[in-house]
Amino acid sequence: MKGNLIPLDKLPIGSQCIVEKLLAEGIIRRRMMDLGLINGTLIKSLMKSPSGDPIAYEIRGTKIALRSEEASKVLVMQI
């Protein structure tokens, strides 16, 4: 799967990726950008909640939980 763009919510736990594109629009897009989700940002998938949603990610040194609905709008390249 390396080299292909995948939605962030499909990134395996413990893997790293680089943000390539945001599909979100409006206020959600602005919020994601404020969290550091911009092109070239390195992200590490840390853990899933017991129910599987949300998922915790490390973004620019900060741990952030995103719901699958939000994370699916971030296209990334696994590294």
C-alpha cells in the first residue's frame, strides 16, 4: 500500500504517513488546517478507542483524536 494515497482512517495503527490532500470543505477544512493537517505534515497513528472510533494520531508533536468521518477526508501517503 506504500506509495498510494489512502484516507487517514485506513492507516494501520503504529504507521506513519504524510498528508497529501484535504477533501474537507468549509469550517471542517479550517479546523483540520488549524490542527496542522496541511500538505507535507507527518502523522503517526497511535491507537484506536475501545469502540474503534475515534483514533488517536500524533500530529506535529501533539496527540489528537479524530473520528473516522473526519479522518476519511484526509488523503495521505504511508511511509
